[in-house]
Amino acid sequence: MSASAQLPPRCWVEIDLAALERNLKLIRASLPASIRYVAVVKADAYGHGLPHVAARLMHAGADLFAVANIAEAMTIRELSADWPILLLGATLPDEDRYLADYDLAATVSSADEVRRFDAAGRAAGKPIAVHLKVDTGMGRLGVWHDRTPALYEQIRASASVRLAGVFTHFASADEDAAFTARQRALFVDTLGALPGLDPARLFIHADNSAGLESTPGAGGPFNAVRVGLLQFGVLPHPHSLLARVHTEPVFSFHTRVGLVKELPAGTGISYGRTHLLQRDSRIAILTAGYGDGLARAASNRGAVLIRGHRCPILGRICMDQTVVDVTDLREPIPCGEAVVLVGRQRDAEISLAEFSHWADSIPWEMLCSVTKRVPRHYKTPLGL
């Protein structure tokens, strides 16, 4: 262990793996038994730490992992040699050989990719699994919906490519229900135009945490859902099917007080003096800043929890320090006092949604913005 790893933390994240497992079980219990659970764990499991999260989700019974790229898939392969893994991003030509080496399913959007994957499968002596992605209006990866039958037939004709799934992605599941419904209908119609398609042998998925609606009773041959943010206890869309599932936050963000001092009214705070004290004040300087994951946009807007009280952020957030007002706290605040940036303290809470709002951002981005210098502390052992 390095000397730095033994130091008391100045800023840290806590990850509650037991809450993660409880969340998966709650989500699964709210869905029909036929619906398979695709755990989206890209971007280091949304900043939670991929190895620990994937191990716990394996223990909880996730059916398939979805990652952005091969490097992330290799991290999961270190935990399990055969757990199904889907690459959501495009595979680069010089990565093709790793699909067979690590038994990965690639997203396919074009005829060129089918030809490449067929060649890679022949070279490896075993077929490459693919999920055919249909572009129903996202305008990103995927074959345009009315060109899907031709690409589907090319896959069927390729001896070294094996179709393992078909999916689409909704562009505005949390904002535009009408457009989402049109995308869903286009996808269902497209599936119906694919001769010989056997949904029972494939992953058929469209919905994610922001718009889980595709149950067998909703129409269409859907048999899987992609769950990302919701499994971490963050509800991305209050009107989704799973809004009634009360998942628990898995992530909390903490720092400490580095100094407490008294300043007179009229003093300017931090760079640019964007806040002038309106009264004689007591301020605390925290040992975290935008170098750790606090957004500068939250300057003069956000707050933190100290001893269960909300303390407003004063002035611009700096790279390594943040100034907050503790004038109204009756008790003295010692150097080293624990501070909550996201999470609960006593009876108070700052949610990830609120933290993101102060930053003019979204929870996905804020989770990924907590930097690598911030250690992740896991409340339960790896894989237990």
C-alpha cells in the first residue's frame, strides 16, 4: 500500500453495495419474470467503480452487462470468463479480434461492420455475437429503421456472425412521450418486418431507466430492459414505469473542514470577489473543489451539510477548496469536521438531483465528474 493510500481522506465517495443489490432486486420484482435485466455499467459504472459494482450485480443476478468499450469489458472479464457482455459503442477495426478473444457481443449498425465481424469470426474459428441496433430517431448509432431488413439478411447470411439481440434507443424518454411512442411503434414494426426473427432466442430491448414501459402486456416482443442510473438509486424520470420503485441512493460524496475563520462584513470571498459578506461572518474552508468534482457552476448557488445543517457556498468554487457560510451554526466547528456534499446527514439530505441542478447539469454527468483523485470507499467487501 502506498503512503498516500494510508492518509486520512480529505474528500471521498462512499458506495453502498448492499443498497445496490437491494435496488436490483426491487427493480426485478417490479417487472414480469420474463424480462431480463441488462445492467448498464459503462463509464466505470457511472463513477461508482466498475469491478466492485459488477461483482455485486453478478451476485444479485444481472443477466447481461452493457459497457461502452472493450477496455470496460475486459475489466468484467477479470471477474467472470463467461458472463454475457454487450458493447454499446462502435467497435473500431483494430479492436475486432478482441470480440472473439473475450467472447463479447458487438453492436452492429452497418454492412461494413457485419463484413468485418464475419472476417474476425472466421479468423478466430467461432462466430461473433452481435446486437443489431435500429435507429428509430436517435440519430446516433444504429441502422436507419427502414434499412434494417437488408442488414438483418446480411447478418443471417454471414456464417461467422451470430445474432444475439435487437435493440433501439429512445432520444427523449424523459421529455417527449409522443416521440417515444413513435419510436417504440417504429421499432415494433421493424421487428415485424424481419423474417424468421425468434425473440425467444434473442435479447429484444428498447427501454432504459428513464422510460421503462415495455412489458409483455404493453405490446411487442420485448424481453429485456437496460437499467443504468436507477440501479444506483437515482430516478431519471419521475413518470417512468418504475417511478414507484423506491430505490436507495448508492452514492454519497463527502469532504472535510480545513479551516474556520471570522471575517467582517464587506469582505469579498474567493476569486473575482463574486460574493461580498453582508454581515460579520464565520466561514469554513472545505478541502474539496472542482478538482474533485464540485462544479464551478454551483458557486454562490449550492450548499453542503455540516452537522445536519445546510450551509451555503460562498463565492467561486476553487480547484481544491470551497468556502461555505457557517455563521448560523450555534456550535463550534472544528478543523477536520465531516461535510456532506451529496447524501444524508442527520435528518437532512442533499440529493444527487439537487447537486446536479446547482451545476446546470444532469446526474449522469455529475457522477462521472467526480475525479479519480477522490477515493471510493465501499461499505461492503468486494462481491459479498
